[in-house]
Amino acid sequence: MATPQELNQLVSSINALLNLPAAQQLLQLNSNTCERAYEAYVLSLCAEAVRRAGGTAVLTGINSGANPSPVVFRGAPGSMASKNQNFAFVDCTLKSKRFEIHVDVEYQGTSGALHEIDVSICSKQHADAVRTTNGSPKASGNNLLVALECKFYENALGITLGRTFVGLVSDCSGVRFKAFVANLPSDKLQKYFSKEARPEPFLGLSPTISDSEDRFIFNVQQSLLKWA
Amino acid sequence: MTLTESDARQLLEVLRGRLSEIGAREILDGIEESRRLGVEETLSGQDAKELKQVGAMRRRPLSAVEELSIVLSRLEERLVVLPRLASSTKEKLKTDTIEWRVDTEFVSEDRIPEVSIARLLPEGNHAVGELIAEIMKRAGISSAGKTE
């Protein structure tokens, strides 16, 4: 049991924390910003996987080309072909293969429905065709190589999003690596994804847990090497 | 220090009040959502045997100590993990300037305004990390969100 002094000290520390301008600024961010930041983080890990596999990964703006400044990512899901902003993707080569890493792009599933994929890897040839025609990328054939659902959880993890992602990937074909990625661990979700053919879970992927990053990067790297 | 249910309730009241003053509406909503989900647990072996016809999982409400643990862990995600992942992204992508913008044909900028990664890295965020680590240690809560 805590003494009244110990409890008062805790209350003082909580007040001191929440009086810090940096804490207030972070607490006032909306969850959409946190989600987008987490997706960009996962994209950066995918780029790292390409480099560790011996390939190249160059940030590219749809309008400006290689190494844009600033780097602009989508604040909401949208079209891969949109040139309304200088949206960035990562242009990659690995052995003889060329492909791109995108965030928040809509793909057309095998049913014809459009689906938002948080982080995706698409063949370069197909992405070029999408930009030329102003169409949508297809989540079939050899076009969509990697599909990742990313979630920065700030409350208890329910399985709703996991269930939705299972439905999404069932409308895609030919995807070589599909995974559900979240910042927090969850036994519930781990169990849900343990069934055969479900996406691989990476629960607790965070820069504060270096092993988790290495495990994720290694899996993406191996899957790309197998394909290339 | 071991917190009783009454201690934890007192601290939760302080935290909720301060978060509300700051305008951390979405954090408070997240806490409510966690309360709503409660804790899922498996019935003990004997109970499950007796109740063969039904599922062995059940949901119960959070205790105040469990709720405090969740609240502090979520604050840690927002105050420590978020800046760390912003730094890591900048480092791995080898760029200092990252922005999120919307396709204005579909989404109004009023609804999702342009945000720079600098917002996720406010000056003094290291002091924030140290302070929350100290609070969690004193309250006997580990970073994984479990009481020690």
C-alpha cells in the first residue's frame, strides 16, 4: 500500500509531466497524425529491408523525381496516380527486379472493389502503367507484392481491424507477403492470426524494441529475396 | 510501491482531469474504449470442464489498477514511442523534412490539416520520456503495460 506521501509525490510527478509544453503538444496531436507517422515508419523499415537485401531504395516525388524536399506522404488514402501533391514513394531495385514502396494507396481487388492498403510494394512496371493511364493498381497477378496493415494503437487492441484486413487480403491474389503490424503486443490478435493462411502478425513493432524491428526487416528482406 | 484500488482510482481521477484540461480528447476516448473492451480471460480448468457446452472465454471489467496501467502505458506510447518512431523514420529515410498532406480533391484540408514531422519531435521531449519512466517505475508499472 502506498503512503500518503508516496501518493502525493506521484500526483506531483503526473502534474509536472502534463505541465511540460512538449507533453501537451504530443497529447494534442490527432490520432490520424499518429497513424500516418506509424505508416511512414513501417515504410522506412521496408526501405531498410531492401538495402539489407543488397538493393537500392530512393525516395521519389511523383512530380519532382528523386530525393524530394520536403518528402510528402498522403495524409489520407488516395490514388497512386494523383499528382495534386508531390506524393512520395520509394523507388527500389533488387537484382534485376524493380518495384516501389507506397503508403496509403488504393488498389482494385479481384472483386473490382477498391481497397486502401497502408503500406504496399508494387511492381515498377505496373506502377508506371497506373501513372500513365491515371487508373488504379490491381491487387492481382504479379502487381501487388507486399500488403501491410499498420496500426498505432492507443487503446486496448480489439480484433476488428484484424478481421477487416483478413477480408481485404482475401480479395487480393499473388501477394507474396501480407502482414498486420501494430505498435503493441496482443495475445488476442496473435491467436486470431495464428490460423493457417492468415496474414503474419508483427505485434509490438516499435523503435523502442530493437529486436522487433530486426525481425520485421528480416521477414520483408527474405520475402523480397525469394521473389527477386 | 504497491497501489491499492483506492490509490489507483485517485490517480486516475487526476489523470483524467488534467488530460481533459489539456484538450487530449482522443486520449480520453481511447481510455474509455479500453474500459469498454475490459479484460478477456479463460475460465479456470474446473469451470471449463463443467461448462463443456459453452465457450471458455469471458470478459470482465478492468480493475482501477489495471486501468491505471493501461492509461500510463498509452501515455508512454504517445509521449515516448511516437517521437522515437519519428526520429527513426527521419534517420532511415535520410531526410529532415517529412510532411503529410491530403489530396484536396477528396479531403478538405480543414478536416485533415497539413502536418510536419517536427510536430512529433517537440523541444524537450527527452525530459518527457524521463518523467514518464519515473512515474511508471514509482507506480510499479512496466512498459509492457503490466503491473510489477
